[in-house]
Amino acid sequence: MQYRPQRFEVLPAIVKNLMIINVLVFFATIVLGQQGIDLSEYLGLHHWDSGKFRIWQPLSSMFMHGDVGGEKPDYEAGFMHLFSNMFALWMFGSVLEQYLSPKKFLIFYLICGLGAAALHLGVLTYEFNIAHSYLIDFKENPTFKQFSVYLSQNGYDGSTNLGTYLLDFKNKWAEDPMSDSYRREAASIMQEIYQLKISQVTVGASGAVFGILFAFGFLFPESVILLGFFIPLKAKYFVALYALFELYAGIQNSAGDNVAHFAHLGGMIFGWILLKWWGYKFTKNAL
């Protein structure tokens, strides 16, 4: 079952080439973004109801990182997004590629990334259906109470620019809750919020990387990971805690949280399915 390379490589071929592709796409996104071309509009993952979805996006979005090609690029956050994913790919992927074999590792990486995109789109569809139903009900009878409850339930607490705008509008409406003008404006605002939600784009290799992280904890559960480079923790516990955190954060669904937590879980789930399909078992292996 285990592939045995002739010698251990610090940077094996598949991991190296995946890292090169991700870095090249990252800098291409920056360069083209400065020319007014946002690659995320074409290669990032859009929901099919947005009108921007293309069949290649579940694959192409795996090689993009950060908001570095839009009108207001955030290069620092984009670089950290890329660095964290590539560091994890190198740290855990180098071991897995030489344990599974290069061919199996590449298949595993791609399947985990595609599975992450599938679960992410499924969760978005569920959320958008609920949001659309709420929007229809609200537009039929927009009330100050409904608007206030919506802000509270969806975490619009003023920690983001949108949240601050919504709270300011809420405070103005509170002065005259029965105003038809405010009711019409509130209906328009809710429509805009729905359009913002459905037009969001997802990028990053995190789904595939989380699949790799799960595989490492599954195949080498007793190996020790230095959490924060200082705290020793066995791989099996590290993966379990991380999965629980992603599940909690995904369910919380905070307004200012733009991380695709269910995509991370999707990568783990499809990683587990593929390992079981190939016949690998949870063992006491440690590096």
C-alpha cells in the first residue's frame, strides 16, 4: 500500500509544481489587476445563480489567493493567504506525496479541492434559498422589527463598513418606525445585501490543503505538531480540534467572516472518503 521512494525529498515534484503554479497565478493576478483585469472574476469560484459561474471555476479557484486583483487590492492579506497555504502544502504534502506516490497525491489534492468547492456551493445554495425567502417576505411587509432582528441574527454589529452603514440606517429608522420612506429604503437595502451575498467569489487552495492536513493526521496520528511553533500536539488531536473549530465557525457564520469554513470541512471529508476508498486505515504510525 505504501509507496517507497528511493530517497526522501524535501521538496518533491508534485508539491513543488503546485507551489510554482499558485505563486505564478498570484503574481499574474496582481499584474493584470493593475491593468484593470480582475482574474478572480473569471477564475474564482462563483455561485451558479450569480450569472458569473463557469464550469472550470471549481478547479481554477484552487490556484488563486487573496483579493489582489480588484479595485481595492489587499496585497498583505493576499500574500499571507498564499503563504499559509503553501507552507502547509510543503510541510504536510511533501510527506504525503512520498507516502502515497506522486500520482495518488496529485489525484488526492485535486479531488479534495473539488470536493471542497462542491460542499461550499451546496451550503451557499442552502443559505441563498433561505435568504431569498426572507427577502420576499420582507419586501411584502418591511418593518423596523424585522430589520432589527435580521441585523442581530446575521452579526451586523458595526465591525465592518457594511455593518456600520446598516446600524446607522437602523438608528435613523428608529426615530420614525412607521415611515413609508424608510420602509421602501429598507426593502432596497435588503435586496442589495442579497445581491452582495450571491455575487461573492471564493478563491484559495485551502480546501485541498485541509484534505492534506486530514490525511496527515489520519495516516500519522501519533506524529507531533508544534502548535504555534511551541506547543506540542499529536497530529490526530490537532486535526480533530481544527475540524471542530471550522464546524463551529461555519455554523456561526459571522457577518465579518469571509472564510469558507465549509469548504475546509469539505476538503477533509473528501480526503477521508478517498483514503477509505484506497484502503488506508487509521493506524498508530508516527514520523
